[in-house]
Amino acid sequence: MPADTKASTRPVGAASVPSHLSGTPAPGTRAGFARPTGSPDPSGDTANPPAPGPTPSSANPANPTNPEIPASPPRPGASPASASAPVPPGADGKLGPGEPGFGRMRLALFAAGLSTFTLLYSTQAMLPEISRGLGATPGAASWTVSGATIGLALAVIPLSALSERFGRRRLLTVSLAVAVALALLIPLAPDLGTLIALRTAQGAAIAGVPASAMAYLADEVRGRHLVSAVGLFVAGNSVGGMSGRILAGWVTQLWGWRAALLAVALTALLCAVAFRLLAPAPRNFRATALSARGTARTVAGHLSNPLLLRLYVIGALFMTVFGAVYTVVGYRLTSEPFGLSQGLAGSIFAIYLVGTFVSTAAGRLHARLGRRGVLYLGIGTVSGGLLLSLADHLLAVIGGLVLITAGFFAGHCVASGAVSGTAREGRAQASGLYQMAYYTGSSLGGALGALAFAGAGWAATVGLALAAMVLAGGVTLYATRQAATARPRTSPAAAPTPARG
């Protein structure tokens, strides 16, 4: 978003976080006020005519691009033309393309995402070998994955508060350092209990990255270039999650699961060092005092919002399916009738690339179908994939995994995006609660899916996943009926109210 003259009256380096990322209302608005005229309906429906009111140009002729931001008054002695002149690149203390530090910032966050998600699910592709090596059942071995995601879920909100006090880059550096240090110890774990404990601590350390990465980018990157910077960070997440599992699968086949965990740790170490060398020093961070009471009040407010609660439940249910399927699928593919090697079974995670494609298309789907339409599509696609995966044919299983992955990413992208669009204030905490629900779903899915598989095979895991999708469909249907009930009560002349669906 081009900087207006208001930015030029602040000292160089002053924070200029976009309101949609920082959680604070835009200038000229107050928290909880109705959305600007003509902006998208938070419910996700595309058929949403603007409420009667002034057009943007008539509401604020001095700033027609955004009627909610009033024009800055002219400086003493300045002509009207000079008062509305744009701020030169870099004058607001933020980074953009072609400026020193912008490329380094993007690469640094890519490296952080790669390191983090290489570590988080590193044991998932080698679970059959861990079971054999430590004499553990699939249900017990699955806790090497579920423990890490539980640690992340519990730590993400406290660490997001610490990032407000001590700084984003500092928290990112410490989190990566601790996670990598634990990764170097994990291959030495003498038994399953120690391995699970170390993985849980590692997940808590990893939580510092999602807790502060987005805020770091919002602090330092100019608003109109933020999407590309965030996109590269998300790409690092998906590439790290995929490559870590594939690397672990092949190294496990060649040298065993302990060597695979060491290879993952060394890869994450290189990425963490690259982050620290590349990440620019923060120029716009302003420390705020820690307030447990204030954080608790904000969190309680989000948990009392019915729409946010539904989004948290939907995110958790989608991730329950994803965690169950990808925790157990290695056991299925390495056993009869498939009998794949550990390396080939680990390579199945290349299907994650489907998620990268779907994530980029989710915005277009949302524009055409609305939020609930995309959720219905995601639920149906996942359910179809689960049913297809029941066939004892490798191509059918791969096709089912493709559908499950595509439907999951569609639902997750829309639900997580709707959280930020719904929260009127405290968006960081609202997103943190979503991540907490999301990784709790991953933990439950992995543990329960493995138990179901150990008890009654793949069909039981599919039954558990289908039950989660039925619940997600019920929650979405309830939201649809709530929105349909609320819509007739809104008269054309009335001011728009926050969506209920």
C-alpha cells in the first residue's frame, strides 16, 4: 500500500504495521466497527452488495484509494501539492524490492520455514523403522510426531507474547537454536520415552517461529510487498515438510532411523545458520510490556466469538484427518499387499506439492464459491479420497492421497484466512488460537489414527477420518443455516453487522 503523507510526518523507523496484520484498527476506525463500504463479507459469501453510503471518493476526496484513512494535514509552509506527495522508497523505514535487505529478508524467512518444518514431522516417514528398532507399537511410536505438535500447540501463544517484548528476530534465533540443539541430541535417545520427551520439547521450541515470523515480516516489509514475502515463508514451510520426510525415508532405508534423524538435524542446522546470517536487523520493532491479564482477556474474547470457535473446530478436524492419514500411511505401504521399501514409502510425501498448488488457487475458489462453499468442496474432496484409498491398489491409494491433500489444503487455507478476517482486534492471538487448535488436531489425529490402524487396519483409520469430516460438515451446515436465518433480519438501510456464519 503506498505510503501517504502521514508516514512522512513520523520519525524515520517508526512502526507502520498494516492494520490487517497487526491486529489494530485502521486509522479513523475503532475496534469492532462495521467493515468499510463494499469490502468483502467476512462470512465468505461473494454476493454482498455494499450498504448505502458515500462512495470512496466522496467519503474522502483527499485519499480516494482508502476512505477509512484520512488525509494528513499539510505541514506548516507546505503547498497542497507537496502535502500529498508520496513518501520516497525507504522513507517509512520499511523494505521493498530493490532496497538493501529485502531479498535477504525473504531468503532468511524461507530458511527459517525450511528448518522448522524439516524438524517438526521428521519422524513421520520413519515410524515403521522406529517401531521395529525400539519394539514399539504404531500407537506408541506415533507419539514421536504427536508429542512435537502438542509442544508447539501449547507454546505458540506464550511465545507470541514474548516476541512482543523481546523482539521477533531474537525469538526466531533462539527458537531455531534450541530446536536444532535438541535435534542433534534426539538420535542418541536410548528409548522411546526419552525420544518422545525430546521431541515434545523440540516442538515447543519450534513454536517460536510461527509465533513471530509473520509479525517480523509485517514490522519490516512495506505493506504492498508483504504478500510475496509471506509467500516465500509459506513455501519454505511446505518444502521443508516434504523434503524432511523424503530425506528421512531414504536415509532410514540406507543407514537406519538414527542416521536419518542426524541428517535432518544437520540440514536444519544449515538452514538456521543461513537465517541468522541473512536476517536484517529490525528497524521498526517497538517493545511492549508483557501483560498476562491483557493477553488472557483478548484470548477469552476470541473464544466467546461463535464464528471464531467454529473456524477453530473446522481447522482442528481437517488436521485430525491429515495427521491420521500421513502418520499411518507409511505402515500401510511398507506392509502387504504393497511391500514398498522405506525410501519409496517416504517419497509418497511428494504429494505435498499438490497442497502448494491448491494453496495458490484457494483465493480464486473463495472468490467464486465463498468461504462455506470452499469448505464443502474441501470436505467432499477429502471424503472421496478417503474412500478411494480403501482399494488395495497402489494407484488408487496415491489418487486417494492426492484428493485428501488437495481437500485439506483448500479447507485449511480458507479457514485460517477467515480467522484474520473475522477478528476485529488481537489478530495475533486469534491466529495463535487457530494454530493451537490446528496442531492439537494433528496430535489427536496421529495418535488416534495409529491406534485405529493397530486395532483394525487401514479401514479403521479411514472410518475415524470420515467421522471427523462428517463433524466438519455438520459445523459448516450449522453456520450456513445461521447465516440464512440472520440475513432476512438485515434491512438494506441498516449498517452491516459482523457475519454469523
